[in-house]
Amino acid sequence: MVLPALARPSVLRPTQQALRSATTLAAGFPRVSKRLPTKYGGVYTVTLIPGDGIGAEITDSVKEIFEHVNAPIEWEQYDVSGETPGGEAVFKQALESLTRNRVGLKGILYTPIDSTGHNSWNVAMRQQLDIYASVVLCKSLPGFPTRHNNVDFAIIRENTEGEYSGLEHQSYPGVVESLKVSTRYKAERIIRFAFDFAQKNGRKKVTCVHKANIMKLGDGLFLNTFRQVAEEYKSSGIQFNDMIVDNTSMQLVAKPQQFDVMVMPNLYGAIVSNIGAALVGGPGIVPGCNIGRDYAVFEPGCRHVAKDIMGKNMANPAAMILSATMMLRHLGLDSIANNIATATYDVVNNGKVRTMDMGGNASTSDFTGAVISNL
């Protein structure tokens, strides 16, 4: 059951429908099954990984807001960094913390491009904890018009295989083979997740994004699995279709309103989530999460470290704040989540306090203070 957002009636405030997708997401995915998140004396212990770039600044915003509302959250913070040498030990400690607590909030960890650099710790975390479903919400916000109006779709991305399997080698000097791994089990798992998400969140259509015309076996397996699973949901009234990924990119920028729930393999999800973020205002306002059977990690939906504005108090913390409200809902703290989300949307809708990415000159601190003032 989807719980309504607690928005007070006002022409200046987002409607309940406008708030629903970003604040009631916990109703749309399974909560941890084997063991509840760590909780002592009514307080949940949550692993916090601020990440690189602007991560420390925007997670500080969340901590300040949570402290103001007296949210029953205790942080276990690990300052993992993809930029400093010797960070593997801290990364392992953070993983152990996530294993204990089952729930985490994180910024984005930097991944070096150079071939001598370490593999992505973002990917390693998803693979080792099997947090297989990435959910990114792209929705037009009242009070912040962009080129397209009434955009409202969810990107469901398989998080643990595909081109991100990390299996590369040089078979001959100048010849590199990079393996894309696709399995029926993981395809079916993410596709069922997408249809269940659509059912539980009142969505009407699921679109499979693929490149099966070229990768007939790998993406063909994903597409055929999608079509088989979709047949099981016909009686629920959910429509379904499929679209080649390059056409999807064009359709997104031409007519994004045609999309509702989109499900796709790993690499396409990385690309499409960036397009989706750009459609509704940029990476600073798009929340997201990564969900598995036993663990949940919440992070901004568009995965940028934003090193260019690091330490300048210029970052938009809205995406991290909204991701944190999704975490609160996952923990069953719906009322606190609604209050914070409503206050955040009010700041955007009012238009007086806007960070640089939204066309203003307000600082991260200004935005955070405005949210607190609205609580």
C-alpha cells in the first residue's frame, strides 16, 4: 500500500501526487527480509559514507536536518575515499558496518579512469552486498520549470552484472577483451522488481530498454525474460513495451512523458539516469537508492562526485536530502520523511533560495537552513 504524502493544501505547495513518487518509495520495494535494521532503544543505527567531492557537504545537510527534527538515527560514519591511497581498509570497515546495520546513506565514491587505479568501490559495494536494484526517480518539480513539463518516470537498473562485471584482459598487445555477463536469474529478478514496483506505486507501464538487435544473446536473454515475466502481470492491467537503447535516448529528450517505469541492464541504466536527471533539472534534485534482499543503500540518483565545486559550499543538497527521506520510509519513519520532503519541495517551489545549478546563488548552507525553517 502506498501511503500518501502529508502535504498541506496550498497553491504554492506541491500536491500529494507531486510528492508521491519521491516520498512513498518504501512501499514500492521489499524491506530487508532476513533481519531488521539495527535498532537500539528506538534508535536506528545507519552506516554513513559521505563519499568524495561534495559528499561531505551534502551529507552534513542531512545530519543537520535530522538533528533538528530529532530523527531517531545514529550514524556510523566511515570516510571512505576513492582518491586517497590505502583506502581499502576503511572501505572494508564500511562494508562490515553495512552488513551489521543493513541500511546505509552514501555519497558517490570517486573511481579513477587510469588503468592502474583501483576498481570502482561503488560497484564493489553493490556486488558484494548484492544490492541488485538501482531505483532513480526523475520527476518535474512544481516551481522549477524545465524544457519538458509533467515528466515522471522511474529508472530500475540492474546493479550487479552486465558490462560492470569487471572481467577485462588484454589477450594480445593492443587487443582488449571486456566481458559482459548476463544471467537469466538476475534478469528475471530485476524485471520482477520493476513490475512489483509499478504495481505498488500505482504505475501503469513498464518499458524494457535493450540492444537485443545487436547483442542477440546477452540483451536477447534480458528482453525475452522481460516478455515472459510481463505476461504474468497482464491481469493487473500494467502495460508493457520494449525499446532499443539508442531510440530510448532520443525519445527521452523528445517526449519523456511517454515513460513510466523503465527497466534495463547495468550500463544503459547509468546513461539513462543521467539523461533523466538533465530532463528535470540536474543531478542535484534526483534521489535514488540501491535495494537488495538484505541490504539497502540510499544515495543521489545521478552518480556525480562534482569535484569542481567541492568545498565551495555551492552544492545542491536536495537529492541527498530526498534520498535520506526515502531511507526514513524504508525504516518505517513515514511521518518524519514526509515532513522533511515537504519542506524540501517547499524551498524549491518558493524559488527564493536556489543553488547555482538551479539558476540561483544560494549556498548549500542557505538551502539547508531554508529547509529547516520550513519544518
